[in-house]
Amino acid sequence: MNIPKAWISLLVVITCIIYSIAAQATINTFGDGNLPTRIVEVANPQSRLPATKVLLPDWSRISLAQLPGISQSGAIDGSAYSQTLGYDLSRTWNVGMTPDQYLKLGDISEALQAEEFSLQAIALGTQPEANTDINSIDLNKIALSEFPLIGEQTLSHLAQVVPELANTQVNNITPVATLLKSHLIAASNLTLAQVLTQYEVGQMKLGEIDLSKFSISSIPNLDAVQLQQFTGWMNSNVSDIPGLGQVPLGAMPNPITEIGSLVMRIDVVYGPTENRRNNTISGSDVQGFSVPCTQKDCAYLELDDLENTGRSDRSKLEGKQWISGKYQEVEGGRGILKAVNNGREPTGRLPFGKAFKVVIMEPDETTDTVDTALFFRFCAWRMGCTPYFIGPVPFFSYKVNSLIFVGNLSEQRTNTTSLPTGATREPKASTTNGTGVREKINPCTFSSASQSITDQSFSGIDLRSLSNAIAEIESAGSGDYKAIGVYTCADGGLNCGRALGRYQFMSYNPYAVQLIAAKPGGQEFLSQVEQGHQPIEAELFEFFPPADQDRAFMADMANKIQVTQEQIDPATGQPFTGDRLIERVAQKHFGGDYSKVDGNGSDALSRLSLKDYGKTALASYRNSNSDNGTLTCSPNVNSSYISTAKNTENGR
């Protein structure tokens, strides 16, 4: 049956509208809803109302690699612990890294017990069959070098833990045979056990040879060994275990699930001007989850049960307060690692277990919205854990009257209180469309509800000069408008594509998508690029010509300026203006809207840091005075597409 494309487009739009209405009644996910969710029906025995439906994360389809990138860089100097722990706890994490890239097996041992997996278990069926986003891995195609842990193993230890390996002839264990030959030992016809008996080679490690030449299957039965049987497994990054970062969190040996069943309604949101709040449900696993906020900066959510009949029908749940962890911190951690970060972590809850902490970030009374985030911790096996302070990792955003999962509540009260973090509010922009959502600059009209671009200038910034400054960094010497970047994936594989043109917009950037998708064949072009296709010059100029590249850039920059000039510069304590506004806007183009101000993080190519990128762009801006020409707009832009296009923090 052939369905006209026009009908398909109409059905997509109708579906998006229906989904939007349903989502607004419950939960709005961060980043345009990239995290998979599932609908759960919540019965309310205290109410005469019918059961309520709520959206919860679908942990059967969410892995560590699929969670959003971290929004703030950081580091730990763990050298002081190295002698006690047996390895160096020093860690570094950069903006945009996903949890699998900075968490080690030891960090998630207590919460997820991933060390009980073997490579075979990871490869063959830990993923639900319905999850088409995660495919089984082929160990025949994965080099041993992609499993760095194997390089740390001695021949003696491998003979002990790999089934039947000791009784296998060395000529059938090609990496071992190669290692022995490198030491002038010819023992191909002997079993590994015989070699270990006749030669003093037990302490040799496979890492002495180039393991990229061999596949994991070149060591018989290696894939059957539990990860915890390998020496040093605790210190192996999750991303260094083939396929582990893609295993759904709900399919781990100790799967993530909801702890308890309590769902509450967000009644009111309050900003940091509040103080003296005692009816709380937030805290830590050290101080308990009812830690009062008795000083200043008590931003919080006021929660209600699901009876929804107003304040005249009160219960013991009504008026509960979930304090913001952006503004308040509590004690956290245990063991000798408790001292890390001065033993402090954001106040919050553990509704999904110990793998991460859920934290309320910025309640905004002007829009009746609130953002949440996840915070992780580092652990050393049997030596304790740091506080939950590795974050924030953007999670979900809610509106007043949305339902939020709370989990188990404890009536136990604490004599301790939370402490202010000293954080300052980043004011959200006031230009909205009446729903609390900022109206972005339209790339065809160059205007929003309150501002427009005049003579290619916006809020005192010459967009032509800024465009030349960015292009000088991004594409000078590599093709300018014809430049095409390498294929890459962001957000744990949710967004894949290429940087296109003079300003190296990612092909999934909403401004680029809006203009490309409007052209005949444009959507097919985007789909091909998402799958890895490298466009030729003619294709690029057909679907994303220079005029559209300029237009997308101007609109994107204007939107960034519009938002940034209302945010607070941590270096001055004042809103971004002048040179600092230009630097920060350039940083956002490079690292994403939520990148750390003046951060040290870089991109996948390890070019400039965020701070250096801003300074370089500012210097070029001052020297730029060329004209980009007249901007034009492609006709018949599908304005509905922008709301469903993929987006990412690093989507330029």
C-alpha cells in the first residue's frame, strides 16, 4: 500500500500534537524528550478520582551511554588515597561526557553489580528484544585493545580464570603465542599449563604486545569470564568494557527500578528567596531525607498528594517540600572517601536506588517550571564512596500540576540542617510565547515576540563580524561554506550526523534542520547524513546553500545573545555584556548552551578549550569587518518540524 508523503507528514504532525498535549499534562523531558519514557497508571486510594497516568523513565531502554552529557567539568586529585586503595582515585570529567565515560566498574558495583557480567552476557541478550536502539555486539569484530582490562592480566591469572584455557595449546591462543615469541619462546605445541610449568612466564602480561591485531574471540572462552574475576576490574572505565555502556540500566544484574510507589503533584514552585522550610522530603542517605532548610536560599517544590480537591481536603502528604540541591547541600559519602568535596552533596532524593541522586535544580516562579538533574558518585571497592557531587546531568523538567515520582517517604526527622551552597540564580529570559517557553528567533523572519534583527545587528552585536570570527575558527582553510565535518554521534548515540558548512552546524541542529527539511528531498538528505552519508559539494549547496548557512547562523546567534544577556556572569556577578557577552555566546556555539562558563572542556577533536574559544572568537570579532552578503530564505518552511527535531547540548 503506497501512502502519499503528504498524508504521512500530516499524520506525523497530528501525532506530535497529541503527544504534546499528553506530555504537558504530566512531564516535560529535558532536551526535547530524548530519554525514553513509559506510561504508568497510578491508583490513588485516598481519592474518589480515577487512576492517574504518569510518565516515568523507561529504564529498559536507557543506558549509561544514553544519558545526557554532564553540564560541568571537574577533577579529583586522588593521589593521597592511592597507597591506601591500591590505585589512584584521580579523576577528570569534562562537559558533554556521558556517565559511561567517567564512571568505573567500582563506582557502580554496589548500585548495579555490573561486574557480575561476562562479555558473553553483555553481547548475547542483556538488551530487551524490543529495544532496537541497542544492538548485540559481535566479539569477533572487537579487538582485544578495545578491552584494556585484558592487557593488565598475567598469563598465570588467565590460566586460572578462563575456562579450559590452561589445557589449550598455545598455538590456538594466538595472542599468547605472539607474546611468547616476542620473548623468543617457541612453545606452540605445548598447552598453556605446560608453558607455565616449563618457563618462568607466569607474570608476563598481554599488554606487552599490540592487542589491536587480535579479536576478543582469539582467546577461547574469554567471553565467559565474569568481569570481577579479572585483576583490577574496579578501576576499568565502563566505556572500556565492550557493550557495557549500552546495556539498559533496567537489565543490569541489580537493575534500576523505582524504589517505592509514591507519586505526588507539583502544587507550587518557589525560588531562592524562601527560608525556614521544615516539612521537607529531601536530604541524603547520611542525614536522612527530611533535612530542614533553616537558613537562606530555600528554593523548593511544594508537593501535594493526588486527591486534587484543593487545600480544604488536607492529608499528611500535603505541603511536602523538596528543597533545591542547587542552593542547598547536605552531608554525603562514607568511608575514607567521605572527605572528598568536603563531604558535601546537593540535597535531593534516591527514588531509583543508589546509582545516582535526583536533585531539584532551578524552580522558576515566573514560568511555573522546574529543572531536575542527576548527580553521580565515585566509589572504591570496600573503601567507601564519595558524596553524590558529580553532575549535574540534565534529567527531567516539570511544570506546576505535573506529577513527579517521589518513591518511599520516611517520617524520621533529623536535628541537622542543610547549608547554602552560595549559588546564584541564572535569570531565565523573559521573552516567552505565553507558555513559559522562550520563543526562539525565526530563521525566516529574523524576529521573535519582542525583538528583530536590523541590518544584521542584534543587541549591539554585529552578527556579520561575529559570523566571520566563528568561521575563522571553524572552517578557515577547510572549505568555508563547502566544509563537511567527520561523522560523529552525541548524547549517547541519540544524535548522529556531520558538521556542515562555514559555521560547522551539526546536521541535527534545529536551525539547520528547519531550513534543510523545507526543501524537496531535504528530510531524506538529513536521514542519510544521520546514517553516516558524506555529502558532496553539490548536495550540500542544494540542501544547505551559503545563504541558508548564514541565515541559520544569524538566527542561532541572535537567540543565544537574547538568552545570554539575561544570565549572570560568574566572573563579575553581573549580566553578560560587551566583550564578555561575545565570549560567552561563542562558547555556547562551541560547547552548547549548558556548557560551563570559561570551562576547560573541549570537543571530540580536542581543539581549543571553551575559555580559549571565546577569547579567540572575541579577538577575531574585533578585527572582522567584511560583509556576508544578502540573506535569503527558502520558501515553505515546515514550522512544525522544529518542535520535533533532535537537539543536543553540543548541537551547533
